[in-house]
Amino acid sequence: MIKTLIKIKLQGLFYRQVKSSKNKSASKGKIALMIFLFGYVAVVFCGLFGALFNSLVEPLHLMQLDWLYFALMAIIVIMFCFLGSVFITEHEMYEAKDNELLMSMPLKNRDILLSRVFVILFLNYIYELLIAGPAFVIYFVKRGMTVGQIIVFVVVFLTLPLFVLALTCAIAWVVAHVMNRVRKKNIIVLVLSIGFFAVYFYGVNYIQEYILILIQNGRSIAQAIEQGLFPIYHLSIAIEQVNIFSLLIYLVCALMPFVFVMWLLSKNFIQMATSQPKSKKIKYVEKPMKQNAMIKSLLIREIRHFTSNAMVMLNGAMGIIMTIIGSGALVIYASTLQEIVIMLPFVKENIVPILCLMGVGVGSLNIITASLISLEGNRLWIIKNLPIREIDILNTKLLLHLIMCIPANLIFSIIASIIMKLNIVDSLLVIIAPNLFTVFIALLGLLMNLWKPKFDWVNETVCVKQSMPVMLTMFISMGTAFVIPMLYMIVLSDIMSAFIYMYIVMIVMILINVYFYYLIRTWGVKKFKTL
Amino acid sequence: MLRIEHLTKKYDDFKAVDDLSLHIEQGQIYGFIGHNGAGKTTTLKSIAGILPFDEGDIYIDGKSIKDNPLECKKAMAYIPDNPDLYEYLSGVQYLNFIADVYQVSAKDRQERIKKYADLLDLTDDLAQPISAYSHGMKQKLAVISAFIHDPKLIIMDEPFVGLDPKASHLLKQIMKDVCDQGGAIFFSTHVLEVAEKLCDRIAIIKQGKLVISGRTQDVTQNESLEDVFLELEDTHD
């Protein structure tokens, strides 16, 4: 029975990625595309970690700290698996929607619990493979490994995710309890996600410096691990020296929390599976009501929907966050940037087109409209049965995109114009160009979503992350932002100045925008009626 | 009030509704009965302007839904079988949104929301997010939103599913009141006892085709509606 449960869970995990709209089975092309994308991500991560371990292996060996190589690998595995699975653990263990259905069937509670644990464990092994895989290959090629070392490495590979699982189960329990008591959970998720991205970008930018610091301070770091993280120390010694005593200490430290957490979960599974989230009831107090114009009301509805889900905001409007961060950076590094511009004649001459392109590039990350039709989901009947013109519905979706993105664009453009001391005409160009591109993406995203809407999503995050219109809009907008400067640099730089090129691009953009809006008013309205 | 003329709706090659014609006058409660997949919901969604149809036409208060969709929609309200509402809004925000679309004045919406929310025992929960509502509470909210603009015609798909006995009783009373004031109601149901007691007229649909329609007593002819329905199901198999 447990095999069937695990099979269903794993099928659910992968089926979600390739499922088509209208319950049609996934096409071979879509499966191939998903495999390609997963493969691409795996290659990128393996490459990233491979490069990191490659730069560590020799210096650590010269310092006779080979064990630190494996200790760092284990620490990265634990952090990566933890970050990758803590929210899935919360969802699978504490917020699963099928607990009551499964518990009504002739299944043992233990089997239900184990099937959930297995899915998380399976994901953790995949995450671990992305780090431990390149770490093993690099060490094997550069330093060589004995059979004993390989066996201990495999034992560590198999047991380390069990420790991570215990940790994620415990933390996810805390997260689930906190989230159940918090009213504005989307704000917390938004802040945490932005924080995570900031740490990620900071880490990626400064990784070389950190490797250098790591190598320079190898001995003190080794000492800290030896004293503070002794299970990691024993794990590393076990691999490096094939030390059975250290292996046993590590295994006890890794497996004890796992056994304890599993025992605790099995004891509390029924209570956990049947408890309802506690939320404070808000009692309605009658207040005088106000009548709004229909368009205003539609727009308020769009804004409330968009801001109700942190994941929808982050996926649709990453460019807004980047624009605001960019504006802050412009202010902080104003004098440095002014010096750079003076030092580089090409940049000085073309500062206006460069600023325009910066705005366009960051703006290409805003793809709000690409999922707004799909996000109506099974509530589409509401706006379809109400006396609202289809074009008004589509216009408010466009308007949402524009009122979200244009203020951030304006802040960036105005700050850039002031810092670079541009005249009024140049400032207008820096202000108008990114906003023309914003209009272009808004129209493109809406057309894409009208073309390929997907209403049968499991949750809104899946809708904004994995649907085809979102992918297409993202690729086309980023591609356009890339092609505009490349076309000039490779082909047109000898023929015309960057200024003239920018004016031409803007005229073309206006024409495309007019045509796209015409398409929305004609084909788009007809298409919406058939949804 | 509602005139359906030769309505045909296809999904690819499958005819979900086949040449269906029905007339519903002011003051009538019209029951629409049929097995699962008979074409009831498709018919109701076509009337509500949610689904486009292939042939025929639907007239609401003399206006074609094809030619004047906005005018027709202003005169009616639709309550679906599964009230999937905007979970990111609170109950009162949802009602205000619907009232804004129908341009209901502040005074009228305040009065109507109070009247129906008090009646259906939902007033205290109106500030709660809809995501915290039970199925029955969502159904009650959908009912209140349907009455907020005082429609002449109400289209309901299985309106009693999920409602507690008291709310069901109240809804039946509201339906009668609407019809007494010159409105009309067209609703589908699987609860034949309710249809028999509540409806002035009944229509039975099978595989997209209208099998029988008319005054309830003419359709049942001293038999129970359940017996008539089962006989018709067997006869047409």
C-alpha cells in the first residue's frame, strides 16, 4: 500500500509540472521541454558548485585541511536542502489537503506519514546530488579516492538528507504554526522572499571574495567547525581518513534527530492532520457605504487580487523591486558613477541611450499581465455574467500593469536624469523610453494570456510560475531588451548615432503598441467572449 | 421575461443543448430538471451570457442576449452551482464590487445588504475574508449578491446545495417574494420534492433536448414528479 501512496505522490509532483489545460494529457513536446528545463537548471547548479569546489580542493589540500572540503560540502548540502524543502515540507506535512480523504480509507496512518516523508526525502536527494555530485567528481579527479573513502562518502550521501529532513520538519512545524496565526502572511512571505533574493544576489556577486577569505582563514574556520559543528567535523574525518569511529559518531548525530522527529510525528499525526487553522474572527461593523464608478471598482479588484499573494507579486513584478533597488544604488553611488562617466568618453556620449536601455532591461522583468486572465481561474464566471464590456475588463488589467510599473520607472528615470545632469529633452527621452517598453510588455503579456489561458491551476503560484503565456512573455520581453542594444552594437553603430537609433526604436515601439492595442480591442475582445 | 428560441450549444461535435425552446413569464418560478450532463448548466450559463452558443437566441425582457448583452445582464442575476468567489476579498468588499458594477446607489445597497444578510444570518461574517467562509456561507453571499440590484430575472443553478435547512427555507421564501413582485426565476435542481412544491412550471431536459415542459400539475398529472421523471428517463433511453 505504501508503494501505491508514494507512486501517487511522486506522480502528483511531476504531473503538476507537465499537466495541460482542460485536463488533456501532457504532450511529448511539453514533457521534453520540461526535461530540458530541469536538465538546464541541473547543469547550471552543478557548474556553479563544481567551480566552487574546484577552487577549494587544491588550496585546502596544501593546508592539509582536506577534511574541510567535505565539511564545506556537507554545510552547503544542509543549507541548500533546507531552503529548497522547508516550504514543501510545510505544505506536504502540515497543510496537506488530502489527509481526510486518505484517513477515511483503509490505510495505516504510518503509511500516509511515510509516503509524505518519502517525497520530501526524494527532493532532498536531488538537491544533494547537485552539490555532492560535483564535489565528489572534483575530488576524485584532482585528489583521487580509495574504495573505503567512496563507501563512506556514499553512506554520508544517503544519511545526510535524513538529518535535513528532521530539521525541516521541525522548522516547518514552527512556520506552519506562525503562519496560521498571522493575518497578513503575504507581506511576511514577500519580505522573506526579497530578503532571500538579496542574499542570493549578494552571495553570487561576492562568491570569489568569500572563497579567498575561506582559503586565507582556513585554519580558524576548521577550528570553528571542529569545536562548534562536531558532527560535521566527524563526517568529514570519516570520509577523508575512513575513520569508522567518526562515522559512527556522525551517524548517531544524524539519525537520532530523524528517529526522534519521526516518532513525534507518528504520535501526533492524527491531531496534526485534523486540526483547523486558528484565526481571529473579524466582526462586521456597519459603516456608510460609497458608490464607485465601475472602472474604478474593477481596478480596485485587480489591485486587491494582485497584492493578495506574495508569489504572484514577486513573479510578476520583479522588475519593480530591481528598479527601486537600482534607484537607491544610483543615489548611493552617484559620485562614483559621475566619475566613471567622465572617464569613459563612449559612456559620456551615449549616457542617454544607456540609461534608456537600463530602464528597458529592468522593465523586461515585469510580466504582470501575462497571468491576469489565467488568475481569474474558476471565478471567471463572475465578470462574464456581470454587465461589463469585455474591453473594460481588459483595459483594467492593462491599467494594473501600468500603475504598478510606471511610478518605479519614473523614480529611476528622474533620479538618473538629476544625477547625470541631463537637459530637459534628454530627461524626457530617459523617462519616455522605459515606459513605452512597459506598455509594450503589458500589451504583449495580455495578448499571450488571451491566446493561451490556463484556468485549471492547482494554486496561483503554479499559474504565475509555470504557465506558457508567462514563459513566452518573459522570453520575448527579455529577448527584446537584449536585441535592442545588440542590434545597434553589431549592425547599426557604424551607420547612425545611438541617439538616432533610440528615436527609431521609440517610434517602432509606439507603432507596435498601437497595433497590439488594436489587436486587444478586436481579436482580444472576441477571444475573451469565448473563454 | 425569458424567451429561449431554438437554443443549440455544441462542444466540438457534441451537442450539449439541442434546439431548446422555453418561455418564462413574469411571476413564474420555473424548475429545470435533468440528469447529470443533460445540459442544464450549459443552458443556464448561456442565458447568463457566460457561454456563447451556436444557434438560436435568448431574449430577456424582449432583448436579445446576442445583440444587447449588457442590457440583458443588467436585468438579471446568476447564481452558479459552485460559488467560487473572490477569496481575496471580504464578504462586504465583494458585495460592494457587485453593487458598483450594477451602479446601485449607496443607500440602496446598504439597505439590501442589511436586509438579506440579516435574513440569511451572514451579517456578522461580512468583514471576514471569503477564503474563511464555508461552502454554505459562500452560497449565501452569492445569493445576497444576486439580489443586490433588484433583478427582474434570476437564474439559479442548484441553489439549495450547501445551504442549511433554515437558509433553504428562507431562500424559497425570497424566491416566492421576488415572483410576487413581478420577477421571474429559472432554476435547476435535483431535489424533485422541492421543484414539485415550489415551481409553477417545470421543464425536463435529457441529452440536451427538452422532453417535457409546462405547468407543474400538467407535467405530474396526479403522479409524483419523481415517478414522472423516472418514467421519462426510461421511455427516452
